[in-house]
Amino acid sequence: MFAYIIDKIVPYTDSTIHISDLALQRGYGIFDFFRVRNKKPLFLEDHLDRFYASAGKMLLQSPVDRNELTDIIITLVEKNNLSDAGVKVLLTGGYAEDGYTITQPNLIVVVQPFKYPSEQQLQSGVKIITVNFRKELPDIKTINYQKAIMMTPAVKAANAVDLVYHHDGIISELPRCNFFIVTQEDVIKTPDQQILLGVTRKKVLQLARKKYKVEECSITLNDVYNAKEAFFTSSTKRIVPVVKVDDYMIGSGKPGKITLDLLSGLIQHEDEVLR
Ligand SMILES: Cc1ncc(COP(=O)(O)O)c(C=O)c1O
């Protein structure tokens, strides 16, 4: 396996970075993550848009432009010879002598083997728990996942697969996924505030609007507990049905019809764009 570090492709085992980097010293950095299917990056333009937007908001100047970065990604995917994989593109604050000042950002590109949610999770649905927390920079894909990682034992203890954040009862998103509900009236709703604009969220909204009533709006904890269906979306997971939130069963306790319809629509859309 190979990775791109700073300015060149190196064997994965040699992919090291100096201790003075601001990512290590202060947790300062941004990234993006997308899937490669049959060696083709999926929705790459959307991910590059978000990557450069995150970098700009964090005052990080990428050492390579969009075309150069695309070439690096394609070369790395070829060299690693993985037809289905995840690609992480990360930009750090750079080497800072004082451990505080942004310098020349360091670029890291890693290609990783990758697993879809299990058949069992898709067929039976999953449980998530709610956590009261407000993210500092929700619209930027920063490398800070501290709260989520800290909550991992609590998620496991609750027999859940993940958590969804709310702030004083208003739902935002999961640590790595966007969240949706389907109301008893079959309206698809997803939060519009305090979230990262997921690429999968965007694709699902586009697909959903062709067939269903859709609202990007405020969603409360109560809305979630009383929903007919719930699911979360991300580049790695596509769409995962949620059948339990805290101790509340969602709908019939089985993956919902609209959720599964959107999942098959999304897979079909992926097939079309990769053809
Ligand atoms: C905070 C957060 N929200 C949502 C998502 C889902 O975004 P996407 O669909 O682009 O993978 C991610 C992805 O990692 C994320 O980190």
C-alpha cells in the first residue's frame, strides 16, 4: 500500500509526518473522504468542492490545485490497485515552530480498504443514542471528532452502533453522517442547521424530491421518537436504516419502505454516474 505525504507517494509504512505539525500539536486540520468504485472516485467534484471550502474557512492554503490533486488521487488509486476503496484527503496546519501558527499546510492522501454496512444492519436496522452536544465548526470538515470518540464506550454500552447529536432537543447530525426522518405523513425531513453538508445528503435529497415531499428544517427529539422511519447517510455507509433511538422504537421497528426505496435509488444513481 502507498500513501501521498507532503509532496510524494511513499510506501504506507513510511508515511510519517513531523511532530511539530499543527494537526498533532493543536488538532488543526481538515479532510474529506470519498469512495472509489471500480477505481473511479464517486462524486469527486462535490468532495473537492467541500475540501477546498473547508480549507479556505480554516485559512489553509492547499499546496496543490484541484487538477493536481485529482491527478494525485487517480495515481494513488492506480498504484494501490484496490478497485473498491475509501480515499482520505487531509490538509494539516503545517509545521509550526511555535506550535501555534499556521504555516505551509501538509497534504496527506491515503487509500484505505473499505467495508459497506453489513447485510444484517440493512435488513434489521440499527440503534443509535442521542447526545446533547453542539459542535464548534459544524459546517467545516475538521479533523476534530473528540466528543464522538469519547462517547464510543457509551454507544457500545447502550448496544447502539452510533449516536446522533442534539442541542437542547434540536437534532443536528451523527458524528460522521447526516440524519433523516420520515414522518407519519410520509414527509422526509432532515436538519438544515448545525450540520456538515454531506454529499450523500445532497444526492438523497435530489432523489427524494422526485418522488416525495421533502423538508430541510428544524427537527426535535420528539419528532424523532415519533417518526415512522429514520436513517442516516454518508459516503461510506450510503443509507442505514435506524429502528431504535435511545429506548424508543421507530415506526414498526423494521427498516422503512421509503428508506429502502431511497437506498436502492442511490445505488442505481451511483451505477449510472460510474458507467
Ligand atoms: C460531521 C459529518 N456529517 C456528515 C457527514 C456525511 O457526509 P458525506 O455524505 O459527504 O460523506 C460526514 C462525513 O464524514 C461528517 O463527518
